Amino acid sequence: MKLKHDFWVGWAIAAIVLSSCSNQTTSQRQQPDLKREISLKAVPLDKTKVVMGQTVYVPIYSHIYHYNSQDNVMNLSATLSIRNTDLTNPIIITSVRYYDTNGELIRHDIKSPVELKPLASTDFFIAADDTSGGSGANFIVEWVAEKTVYEPVIEAVMISTSSSQGISFVSPAKVLKQHRIPN
């Protein structure tokens, strides 16, 4: 009789464990994906409505030299980050272009103007094994707004975690042109 009782207790425990696992899996599936990918919405650009904007230069380092020689190279991955700091108004990103050390255009990352909502951010990634830009690569970013807004934060983060070494640093944007429409 005791063996029969232990058998049913074991089945009951197994059923509880299995049902709690399946409930957890179900509830995890119902939660929104924690990976947040901002989809940038293409928008028409009416240049007559633009009141401000900028053209900015962002240095990118696809590799750096280390030890005592330029023969020792550490490849870096880079993330260009564009963050709309305005609480209520969107900005429009009109161009994101990636150039190499010699100033040659490598790629366009924005084909047409896109809206970046208030407090939203987006990024553009350069893989560590993409050395096409060289040590003097850069992005040129152009943005505009149809209302007066706080300037976005635009910067690049470079990182490498190869072997037992790790390095990371931030490269801020430099404004090349201000686009302001006089009132």
C-alpha cells in the first residue's frame, strides 16, 4: 500500500513540476521580446517646414594599434548611436554615410528620410571583422526637425574583447554645419 501511495505522490510532484514549467514557458512567450529593434519609419521631407538640423562628423576606429608597433592591430566593433533627446518632438534623419580613412564613401545606411520619435534611439553597426573603414573611418550624419528640438546625442562606441584583453571607448560627434532657418 505504501509503495502505491509513493507512486501517486511521485506522479503528482512530476505533474506539478511539468505544469509549472509549461506555464512559465507560456507566460514567457506572451511577454514582449526584450530585444528592442526600432523600425525607422520613412517620412516625406518638406524642406519648407524644416526649422533646424545639423550635419555631424563621427570618428570611427575599426582598429587600433597596440604594443610598440603598427604591425600589432586590434580590430574593434563599432556602434554609431543616434538618440533623440527631445521629450515631445521627432527628428528626421536624412542621411547616414560611412567613409573610409581616405575619405571614400563605403556605404549609405539611410536611403530616404526616416523619423526618430521623441526619446527614441537607433544605431548602425560595424563588425570587428569589417576593416574596410580603416583606423580613420567616419560617419557623416544629417538630421533635421520641423520644430525646434533639443539636439540629439550622436556618438560611436568602439569595443573589443579579444583574448584576455578588453577595450572600449566612446567617440563623440562634431558638428560640421548648423541648419537653422531664421525667423
